Amino acid sequence: MASIVRKHLPKKGDAVTTGQLRHRAVGIGAVVLTGALALSACGSSKSTATTPAPGASSVGDIFSSIQVDPTLKAKLPSALQTAGFIVASDASYAPNEFFDTDNKTIIGMDVDLGKALSKKIGVPFTFQNAGFDSIIGGINSGKYQLGMSSFTDSKVREQTVDFVTYFSAGVSVIVKAGNPQNLKPMDVSLCGKKIAVEKGTTELDELSPIVDAKKGLGDVTALCKTAGKPIAIAQPYPDENGANLALSTGRADAIMADSPVAAYAIKQSNGQFATAGAAYGTAPYGIAVGKNLGGSKDAILAALKGLIADGSYQKVLQKWGVQDGAITSPVINGATS
């Protein structure tokens, strides 16, 4: 929700309140994932195990051994059994979802997990790029059926969509190498500093000048106010790339982002960035599912459990270097706040 991700607690990308969790806008390309297809409109050999995509590691073939479970497809509404799911994803949140070097193909952990779920259930998962803060509204309007875009499962979001949890992420603070200002997460050292974040994320909510414990807004702000210090200055950018550029050019003192995104940004920074302390505020990511889609959430949950059992899920995370966020017991609507 999260600069590089905190996935999105009751704060980022929902179309309901300022408490959404991270991501962006529809348009550019679509990726069709199905048991019979590889990555279609969004696919190329770069998204396979043999030729790792940017930032990915080769872990061998992930998908060919996944067995279709016809009982899962039968749980879906009849229309979805034929058409499958349109899945919204904000392709600017590497390594979870981002454009390949062709600037057309959406790749990343969420896309590969979608491909695996598609094969397990036996229906297409068609990924479309979308603005993070438009995704939940798009699901509610019927434009999409699913959102796989590093959403933090939150109580607020569960009021409008259901979530199938699949990952665990926290919030990280990214600084320049050596941490010259000695900044720390959730600490008064952030007070008065310029903090770059992605629009619509949980991180932006934490820097909100309005303190609202119910929605989880203004956590950092509340800390600074309690200490009698100037509040941190949020610098929101349309995507994570903008936040990263702000730090590298000195326009920002730090970035707040989801932990997997932060780790990836640091890895790709050629030694320019580092984390300031450990990630905090761990919460589950969830696949957002429309509430009017019958047994779809149950089918997705069962499919995910199957992928965990056969090892495919772990391989997807290892490919993208985010295995530290693996979970063993996915649930429906597992928000912790």
C-alpha cells in the first residue's frame, strides 16, 4: 500500500474511502492466463522459468505439473465457467506486478500466482492494468471480477469485497545507503521529513494529517503530534517509480512502501538504497473477489490450498525472491485490522 508495499491495509486502493491499499489505472495491456495457455497477451518466454524476467530467479518449471481440479470450476457461476475472470492489477509495483521490458507484458508474483490458480481451476484469468485506487470500485461495478494487486486485506475493504489471503507483508522505510539522517520506522526521526509514497496506499494513509484510529489513518502523524514535533510531509506519486526517483534525486528523505516492493527496489538500486530498520505492521495480502460471485472465493481458496500442498505456490514466491512472505493457511477475509 504501500511504497513498495504494505500491501494495502484498510487504506489503499479501495473505491470506498481514503483507506485503500495500493495501486492504479486500467488500460494498457491484458494478460490471459489459463490452464491451456501460457501468458497470452501479456506473455512471452521471459515470463517462463527458463528465461527469468527482470529481477526473477530460475526455479524450474512451475506450471506443467499443476493438475486441474474440475470440482473447483463447478463452484463458479455458470458465466465464469466459460469466460473466466477479468483480474485488475496495477502494473507498477515490482516485483508483485509490473511491466516487462517491452512495456506491455504484465509480469510478477501476482501474475504467476494467477496463472497457477487459472490452471488449477481450469478457467482463464485475464489480467488488465488498472489504477490501484480504481480496482475495488471496478470490481463492485462488474468491470472486473478479481483484484490481484498487493491488496492488504482490511476490515474496511471487507465491507465491499471478499478477500482470499495469500501472502504476508509489512511496511518498510527506504533511505539512501548509509541512512545519513538516521531514520527509523514508526519513529520520531520521521517527523518533519519528506516521505515519498505511492498514491492510494496504506503508507499514504499513515502520513495523513487526519488521525483516525478506526481507519488506521495517520499513525505516523499521531506519533509526531504526541511527541510535539512537526508531522512528516507526505509526497504522493502516481506509482512506485516516482517515489523511488524522488529519493534518488534528493526530493524526498525516505520512501515508505510494502516490504516486498521495498526489498526489490533496494535490490535494483545498485547500492543507492537501503532499509531503515525492520519492516513493521505485518498484515495479509488478499485476492479481492466480488461479493456477488457465488462460490468463486471458495474455489480460489481451495485452489490456493492445492498449490501450497503441491509446492507450486512456494516456487512462485521463490522465483520473485519474496518467499519470506509465504503463508501456510490461507483464509477468506482474514483481516487483522
